[in-house]
Amino acid sequence: MSVNHPSKRRATGDRPRALRGLIGGGVSELSQLVARADRLERLRRRLKGRLPAGLTEHCHLANIRGDTAVVSCDSAAWGARLRYLEPQLLDTLNRLEGLSLRRVRVKVHPTGTPRPPTPPSGHMPQLNEANADLLEATARGIDDPALSEALRRLARRGRKSG
């Protein structure tokens, strides 16, 4: 089994390279990658203290690509709020690191599981007599016995609570 099998190569046609060239001393690709990650992390920390309250928990600097800052938000609502602040964000980033950024690209990446539904506030709407009558009339016109019975139960419940 060959490690250099053609189907295992990246689509860009890159040839496999010796590990020594990736992690060797000097200006290796790995050292450049680490330096880039350190710079982004430094920018993230510095930017975090300059964003409006609430935004720091929901948006973070994900990357710098050319003249574009890529910011990731956990919802479209926070992304929209960030878009309104684009001029201030660009100014801040350019001043912090001497960059020449011209635009912000916002990416929305929802995190976690959906929020559970909000429990009722304790006030349940009441079914009035007219609506109970409508439910009863509708139940009489329905061929499905299970649905018809469910509508009748709901109408009775509404009459008891009213």
C-alpha cells in the first residue's frame, strides 16, 4: 500500500513533501502558520475589549484574508448588528495592527442546540363560548373520528373554563 497513492493527493495537485520541510527550522510552513495563528489570536483579544457589550460573546474574528476581515457570528441577528458597525470595526482593526482592511465579511455559524421553547407566562388564553360553538360545529363536519373527537374535547374544555 502506497502512501503517495494518487487518489489520496489533494485536488490542487500538490506533491507530497518531506516532513522536514514543513517543521524544519527557519521559515518553515509550520512556523509561518503558527505565527499567523498567534497574530490572529492577539487581534481577537485586543478587538474583544473594543466591541460593544453583548457582541463579544456572539462574534469573533475568524481570519484576515487580503483586505478582508472575516468575522464569525453565532446568529444572523448578531451578524446584522455587526454589519452596522463595519466602519468602526475596520477602523479599529486597522489601527490595532497597522492593517489596510477595506471590508468585513460576516459568516453565520449557529452553535449548540436550539434554545428550548419559552414556557408560558402563566396566562393561558381562554376559549370563549362563541369559539367553543365554532369548534363543536367544525367537529360535526369532519369525517375523521379522531380529529372530530379532539375538537369536541377542546370545545368542552373551553366551556368548563369559561
